[in-house]
Amino acid sequence: MASNKERGNIIRQQILRDVKHHPKGITKHIANIFSITPQAVNNHIKRLENEHRIQSEGIGKGKIYFLGDVRSHSGLFKFDGSFAEDSVWRNEFSSLMDGIQENVDEVCHYGFTEMVNNAIDHSEGDTVFIRMNRTKEALSIVIVDDGEGIFKKIARVCDLMDETQAILELSKGKLTTDPENHSGEDIFFTSRAFDIFEIHSKGLKFSHDSALHFDYLLDTDVVGTMILMTININSDRILKDVFDNFTSGPDEFNFNKTVIPVKLAAYGNEKLVSRSQAKRLLLRLERFQNVVFDFEGVPSVGQAFADEIFRVYAAKHTDITLLAIEMNEAVEFMVKRALNNS
């Protein structure tokens, strides 16, 4: 038998599920389901109103209830062949977006469907857990699968040195383990559409935070893959602008520009000094026409590292424009030295 606390939670969850379909008669509806008094139901409704999960209009018998600004929904789903990202969004989660401005709705719809589809097609797992939270300030989406783990699979299928290199390649974009069916653009653009984007998997974390402007690694212990996406509920970000930022001009439609966080080329606290480190950073860049090297958080680089990128590689790939940003004096000195020797 459920405790009073558990029963109260069950009743309140039923109210949240049913209020959209019973805006006027929710009190009587819930009282009939649980065989409790209308007064007891109203106590639960009052609590939900105080938590901003339910709102009301009118007074007396004319009072109607509807979902408030604070909403959440979650579910565990099996990859059974019939599970699809568009239907789970439409049937399970889209109602959380009621009243949200169109540009934020578009970002969330895009990120949700792209990342759930990734789990379906690539995780090789059996289930996915999805949770979506809406507060007065932000919307967040969590997607967790029980598969192999994204970094491990990328390293294995793409024959990379290890999972840390997989994260570096992931940050560049145009990386996929299934090139016949996927372009490899989904994670790159999704990570830049949200304010916060994180991937946790088996001891590693990839993160792109729009306020920090760089990606970074931390230890984590998620067994499969967990993706966290968060966006401010009043964000003015337009999804089209995110795509346009990585094309050459308004008439271009190809994803031909990338921004690479250079610090991801370093393992632990090692310095970026060697040509082999630079070559790791330069892997697959021939897929782009414009490459921006973001040196945020890089205290210094060696002569060989800078020379390999800005003299040797640049001379061999004159069709690719290379740009360095966020350099301190020490890094800028080495980059200019390599450019002057070209």
C-alpha cells in the first residue's frame, strides 16, 4: 500500500496529466478517480498552483485550470522498431511547449528529434530514457541510452587513437559512424543551438556552453550516453542563424565552416608543442572551406605545432581559409612566426 506521501504524488501527477482535458471539471474528475473529497483535491491543486505547475482563471464555478510555467515529463522507451523520434515528441513531450515563443520551440524540437534519432540509429542499446523540464527561466532535455557509448563507438568505427580524440573530432562536425544515412552535422549544430549542451559517456564529458565559447572535458561515470540540452525560455536565438554562421554567405547552403577548440588537442595538462598534436587537430579539415582555430584556454604553443598548421598545412591546402582567434600574446607570437615563414 502506498504511503500518504506517495499517494499525494500520484494524485498530483494525475491532475497534471488530466487538467488539459478537464479544465473546468478537474476537481470532480480527480475526486471520482481516487474516491476522495473535492476539498482534498483542491488542496492538491492549491499546492500545484503555489509551485507554478497549475494556473487558474475566473472564480467560483466559472474557474478554469491549465498547466503553469513549470512542467516536466519523462518516460522510458524501448527501441522496438516502432519507436520514432517524431511520434514521441508529438505524443509525449510537445505539450510542454504550449505558450513558448516560436524560435525556442523550433530549437527544442530540432534538438530533441536529432538527438533521439541519434540514439535510435547509433547507440546499439535497448532503451532510452527521456526527461524534459520547463521552469519559468529555462527548458532542459535529458536523453539517456544504454548503448555502447558515443565516444567509444566513434573511436572504434572511425579507427581513432582513443575516446578523447573522438571528442576532438566530434567538436569539428561532419563526423558520423554511418555516412550512408547521416551527414554528421546533427550534434555540431544542436550543440550550438542550445545555451548548454553536454554529452556524458563512460568517464568523459563533451560540453559546449554558449556563454563560455569553448568545449571542455571532465570526468563522468555515465555507462551509455547521456545528452543534456538547456535553453533560456526567452532566448532570441534563431535556428536558421545557427546554420548560417557556418556557411560562407547568404547564398551558400553547405556546412563549410567549423570552429575548433584547440585545447581539446591536449591530453590532460600536456603542452601543445609537437607536429603530431597539430596533425591530430588537422584531421578531416579538408571537408571544410573555412576553419577557425579557437585558442581560448591555451596558454602557449610550440614552434613545431604552429608551423605544422599555419605554414605546412596552409601551403598544401590553399583552398582552405585558416583563421586563429582568442590568442594570448605567447600564442599569437608563434602563429605570426609561422605565417611569416610561409
